[in-house]
Amino acid sequence: MKRNPIADEMAHTYDRYFQSDGYRARYPQPNPSTLDYLLRNGASEAKHILDFGCGNGRYALALLAHSRADITGYDISAASLADFEHHLDHTPDAARVRLVHGNWSRLGRTPRYDMILMLFGVLSHLGDRATRIGALSRLRALINPNGRLVLSVPSALRRRPRELMKWSIARRLGVALPPLSEQGNIYFTRHVDGQSLTFFYHLYSPKGLRAELRAAGFALEACEAESLLPEWWIAQSRTLSGLDRMASHLLPPALGYGIRVLAVPV
Ligand SMILES: C[S@@+](CC[C@H](N)C(=O)[O-])C[C@H]1O[C@@H](n2cnc3c(N)ncnc32)[C@H](O)[C@@H]1O
């Protein structure tokens, strides 16, 4: 299969992010509200969970402690999986985890997962719309008929206004090359430990997310604001995450820092 250049760029970016320890420092734990959401929506009873774009396993490690599921962690960043593996060494549940780097075929070919996760922007990183729908369709083929997909993506109304404006102007001027020629797609750069890390993102509206899920054979069952405050505030403070949980119930999904959805195969 043809290599997706965005995937190569993101693997390089995330390798450097995880090697620097910047990711763990910024997001030392999962968002407690999303972890609860997973447990309330099938993770406690699931037999096999796929955490697609698992990173260093901040969700998978927490799920291990709260469920009996076997967990497959998949990522394109080898450094993220090395960090995950390092933390597995300290858990008695390591035997329930299988880590897969890059190679989709090792995820299986037939439905086998009761729950698939794509948390905190993984879908946004994959590339243009066709690539994102292609990936969702492949995951659709791996999910059990009664399985559930839970994902969260950045909201276009809350994130990266400057980059959205910059690439929107570039499109109008006809100088944005694919995949930046597509509305909602951006690059942005973050400085971590003296390094410049550049990320590709598609920023979502609830409507756009629903349409992509539908095109891949999923029906959206629930859609909500994941949080009001930025993820890193919540991941670093129990107090803020508690307050945020109350506030985010009042927000329409599009105004969440992230949009969190539950989808089922149709
Ligand atoms: C923002 S991090 C989220 C990690 C984890 N889900 C969490 O919540 O901490 C995005 C993750 O997506 C992974 N990723 C990016 N592009 C990917 C791709 N094409 N296939 C699989 N994983 C990818 C990155 O390596 C990174 O670990």
C-alpha cells in the first residue's frame, strides 16, 4: 500500500515528543471524565479493546486497572510504545496488553474488538478526508456487531484560530497544496524542550464528524463537549477536572475543547 506522507511526518513528530518526555509532563493522566465515559459505555465489560493511537498508554493503563479486558495498543510512533512498555513493566496486568507498531495487518482482518478508542485527536492527525474515512472503514471491519467506537477530536470553534485563518487565506489565494487545500486542515508548531514539533490536524465540527463516521459505516449515538478547559489543565489538576466536568455538561458539543462521540457500526 502507498505510504501516507502525513503518517510519516506524524510518526517523526510524536517520536520526538515522547522521547523528550514532554507529552507525559503535559498530560500526566487521562481526562477523568473521558475515562469514566469509557467505563460507563462498555469498557468495564469489554473482552477486547483496541486503543488506536494509544500513545504512551495513559488511557490503556488506566483501563487495565478498571477492567478485565485484553487491550491492543496501536500507534505509528515507536517512541510512544516504548514509553507505554516501560510503564507496563510496573503493572501486574502486562500480560493483557499487546502493542502493535505501524502494521495494520497485525490488528486482525475480522471483527474482534468490543470497543475501539481513538482518543484525543488521533483521527485528526491521519490526513485528508479520504484517508480519515479509509481508516475508520478499516476499523469498522474490525469491530464486533455490538461493539462501540469512542473518539474525541479537536473542535474547530475552539482550537488554533490563527492557523485556521492562515490556511483559509492560503486556500483563497490558491497556494494551499493538498491536504491543506481541504477546509479545516492545518499545520501548527509547538515548542517542547527546545524542539519545534509540527503537527497536522483536521479541526472538526460535530456535523463534519458525523458525516465522516456515516461514510465509514458508523452511526453516531452520542456527541458531547469533552471539556471546557484545555486538556492539559485537566490532566494536571484534579480540582480543575472536577469543576470542568460540571461546566462541560452545559456546553454544546461544538464549544468543547474536544468533541467526544460514541458511535456504533451499522
Ligand atoms: C494527541 S496523541 C493521543 C495519544 C493518546 N490517545 C492519548 O490520549 O494520550 C495522538 C497519537 O496519535 C498517534 N498517531 C498519529 N498519526 C497516527 C496514525 N496514522 N496511525 C496511528 N496513530 C497515529 C500519535 O503517534 C500519538 O500517539
